[in-house]
Amino acid sequence: MYAKPPTMKFIYLTLITTVLIACQAEPRAVSDASNVGATGQPSEPIAMKKPHVLEAHGEQRVDNYYWLRDDTRSNPEVLAYLEAENAWTEHQLRDSKALQETLYGEMVSRLTPEDTSVPVRDGDYWYYSRFQPGQDFALYVRRAGSLEAAEEILIDGNKRAEGYDYFSLANLTPSDDGRFIAVAEDFVGRRIHEIRILDTYSGQFLPEVLSEAAPDLAWSADGQYLFYLKQDPQTLLAKYVMRHKLGTAPAEDEIVYEERDETFYTSLYRSRSGTWLALMHSETNTTEVQLMRADSPTGAFKPVIPREINHEYSVEDVDGKLYILTNWQSKNFRVIATNFESAGDKSKWTEVIPTTPGQLITDITALRDWLVLETLQDGQRRIWAQSRLSGERLSIDTDEPATTYWGSDNVSTDTSIFRYVQTSLTRPNQTWEVDLDTGTRRLLKETKVPGAYDTTQYVAKKIDLPSRDGTLVPVTLAYHRNTPLDGSAPGLVYGYGSYGSSTLPYFNPALISLLDRGFVYAIAHIRGGQERGREWYEDGKMMNKINTFTDFIDVTGALQNQAIIDPNRTYARGGSAGGLLMGAVLNMAPSMYHGVIAAVPFVDVITTMSDPSIPLTTGEWNEWGDPREKAAYDYMLSYSPYDQVSAQDYPNLLVTTGLHDSQVQYFEPAKWVAKLREYRTDQNKLVLYTDMSAGHSGASGRLKRFKDYAREFAFLISLSEGKDASH
């Protein structure tokens, strides 16, 4: 979604992924978990081939590893194969175990043991979360009236997680009077949530549990009704908007709205003014917002502007006026003012903030007397405000290069205070607030890194590098100031480039472990994101998708040719759609990289986009193309990583997935690795790690995720130091 919904009234209280060369003389097919060689050590898993014919447009594709798909995730043969791959991964990475432990220790040591989020005022309470030393999950707490009042613990995430391999508290939403707290929890990792309601008077959860739900929640003004989204159990689309009356059985919940177009996703929120309950229906190129008054919760949702193909918009309201961020007659968006009754009549719109060439407006926040805009231009995120009264403009960010800014926890419209976060690859997050009436700024929190971390010892900067068609691609670099840029430093190049999602640099304490070991880290802001405006996205999607891959390859080549990184120690990483990028790049330019990490990679493009029963498929036809159309089918087939695997040398490869991933199903990377084993002509490392209890976002808990980082970084560091003998 590119024109995002406004900051929601509910609060996310989180602090914030056929030639076969094998090592054994006689590799064998794996159909059981006891994949052990004569030496007692795990042998390389060779998946059995069970031909499955897929037909489209009069053509046949034979998928020998289709059998690895098990929607129940209970097939013993499939699970045995995944476990055998895990055992092989453990064996292949055994020499890096000590390094993994060292890296994990370093990463965790950079976390503040007792970290606390910045309190947020909502109604009569200040809400925040805090971690206690050694704990994976936060306490969600509040104070009544002032920050000096006694602390009230609402939810202990550690207790909620007890007995589960995975836990995520995805949303915590208080009713207007603060008595009831609705929480959305995921105990599996497939982003299917259970919603419970805490009565803060008794400290107990109400008996009703709302299941198979998305995390979106919104209360009516009187706190008697909770609105939520019911998911289709197969596709996970939020098809039904439900109205739950407090104290009644979930079976009595009413369907308020049904989304019948399976290419649309639905999200639900309460407007920051508190006036409206809102639905946003979105697909790649189109959005529609519907509103219902929060003080009339038994009514119906009505569209602000009925959906029109290729019209994207979002809505903010303040003082009875609607401010709409729209791309109508403005590819990079503009802001218009109207009211609910007249919004559908474009002749009654008043333009408030026009479009600016090269500048994409990504978000708008309406305050009492101000409109705050978040924009992207030349790969740089900016924040500025315009007075609703005089039109005066005020720059909020400090325009530092390679720095990211975003609005944070602005839950009310009745204020002149705007809160935002400032960060970079080398600078820990700072949370600021600015009084737009006076221009006064106040630092609310600076994330502390325990120990001797000194941001001045690191360099973060932005450069532009050319792609093969002459397009300049923004690149953000980070490295230790003592690392020589003479072509001798190992380099890790990261990319995503899909969905119009811009890869903005932010501080990750894990990254410092790479920089301290002489790595240069580069984010390639390739086409498919929106770093240079909407055209940047459109030039990297659908029938232009190849630009995403060639941009990444050419940025890598330029980094090598300009002696920024060592051509013999160049690595790449991407996840999800960025994993598709990794798969395509591996097929197109395998010799350019010494090693690659593909996290939860989307690699079986044609098969997935041809199957509407797979979660998220239908909503993405306007991103990748609809393979029911021959031209789209042929184009997608030309780059689909799984289909384009060939008999060639591939670099060292670490692939990760989660058994319960609902966004990129585990069987895509599993099939891909199996096919790579069949075709590759090299003897480099090829390992697949499946987290048997995680989903798309990896392990839950703030500490466990650093185990994943440690595994990945140890893989890269070992390769860079020449410790890459694979068998």
C-alpha cells in the first residue's frame, strides 16, 4: 500500500527476517529423518523426485518437488525432509558455532537490559511497554493521569508466551474510558490471531475469545462494541468486518461488511480524532476508505470516495474536515480538503498541498492547526509541516544525509505536538517531539547502546551508482571509519525492491558486529521501491520487473569496480520479495557473489501466482502480473528463480524459512534448495534452515531473533575469512 492509512488510534506498544554434485559418493533420496552417513554424520539431503505436471497456456512444466507442499504441515515425509535439511545445516555450519555464540553475545550486549518505550497519552492514561533483564517479551503497562502515578501492569508478554514455541502480541487497543483492553495474539506465527478482552477493573480476561482474526481492532466510542476482521482460514484474507458486542458469545457477532473482491486487502482502524471507525480496502493500484461514526456503531460503513481503478487515497480528519492524500491527477500524490458528504464529488475538492516533481508524499498527519507531511525524494525521507491556517511551512527533520525520519505514536489530533523518530545505520534511534506552534524541540528518548559503542567511529553516507540503462540508483553505505575503501573490504549488499516499499536505513545493533569486522554494508535502493517517487516503483514491477534485478547486479558491480568492496568477498542478502531478488540474481550473475543469504524467499513465482488458494496470491496480481494472461506468464517465467535454475556454478547459499510462514510458504524455499542440489555444478555450501515454530517474521522475542542474525553473520564472516570448505 502506497498511500498508507493514518496513524491509528490503537497503539502498537512494541520496541522495536540435472547435474548433481554431492559430498558423499552415493547421495540418496531422503524420505526419513535419519539421514546419516556411514561416518555417523549427517549426509547431504537429496529430495526424492516425484514428477507433478502443471499446465498453462498449452504448455507443461514438470515440478519434481511439488510434493514438498503440505498445507497441514503434518506430513511425516515432508517434516522428515525439513529436519534432515536442518541437521545438514547444523553439520555444515558446525565450525562457526563458537563464532555464532560470540556474535550473539555481542548483539545482545548492545540491548538495554531494562528498556522502556516512550509513554503515549491516550485518554486518561499514559501507555508504554518495558523489558526486564533477560526477558524476551515486554510488559505492557500504564499510569493514570500522570507519569508520577502508580504503574499498572496490563499484560505480561512473558507469561502469555509460556508454553508456546511462538508468541506475538500484535495489537493492544484500549477502549475510550480505558476500562477494557483488546489484545490480538498469535501463538503459531501464521498471523492468525486470537483476540481477548481484558477487564482492567477485575484484572481478568472476559470469557469471549474471537478467533481466526487479523490484528486490526477498533472500539466504538461507548466501549460496548469491538470491531475486528475475520480471516478466511485458507487464503488468510480479511474478508469479514465483524461487530462484537461486549459480553456476548462470538457466535452472535455480526458481519458488518464483506469484501467480495479477492484482490483487495482490508484493514480496520479508529481515526485519530476518535470520530470515525474506518476501513481501508486496498490492492496494488487502488484503495477505498469507508467510514462509520464511532458514536453510532450499529450503523453501516459508507465509502468516502467509491473505489476507482488506479485511484489510491487515504483520509485524515480534524474539526469535521477531511484531508485526503490522493494520487488522482497526481502520480506522486497531493493533499485536498473536503467533507464526508462531498468527498465523492471531485469538483468540490480544494487543493491544499500540490504535488512536487520528484517528491513522493507517503503520509499525512492532521493536527489541530497543522498538517504534517512525510515525503521521499532522491532516496531521502523528509518531514515537514504546513499550517492549516496560514499555509506557512516548517521543516521538521534536520536533513542529515543517510538518515531516516518517521512519525511515531501521534495518537491525537487535538494538539500542536508532533512526535517523530530519527535514526541511521550507525546512529541509534532518537525519539523527538516538536511543538509546531513554537518550533521548540525536545528529545524524549535516545536508545542507549551499552558498552563502548561510539557512533563517531562509523560512517553512514548515501551515493548514487549507475545501472546499465544509465539510471542512477541511490545506495546507502555504512562501515567502520578504519575500514579502507581500497577494494580489500568484504561487502554485504542488501536489496528488496518490490511493492513500492522503500528500504529506509535504520539502526540495527546486530549490524555493528559486521562493521567491526571490516565489512562494508550497502543498501541498494533499487527500482520497485519508491525512493525516487512513484515512477521508481512502476519501473520495477509487472513487465518492468527485470529492472529490479539488473539494478542490484549493476550496483554490486559498481561497488566492486570503484574499489568500495572486494570482488572476491562480495555477499548479498534479501528476504521475502527480496529473496526473489536473490534467486533471480543467482541465476543471472552467480559469479559476482561469494555467498548469498535468502531469507524466507519468494522463489516459485509462477506456481504461487497461479494458485488463488495460497495466502496473498490474489492481491498481488497487479504487482507481479496475472499468469492467466500469456504475456504476463511468459515474462514471469523468464525470471522465476525456481523455474530458471540451471546447470551452473552457484555461490555459497544459506536459505531460511519458517514452517508456519503465511506470506511465503515454507515449500517454496524447500523446493528451490532441492532443485539447486539437483542442478548445481559446484561444491559450495548449500544449506536450508527451517524454523519449525516460526512464521514469516522469524523467531519471536527480542533475544531469539539475534540467534538468526548470528547464524547468518557467522556464515558470511567464515566465508570472508576463507573458512568455506563445504564438505
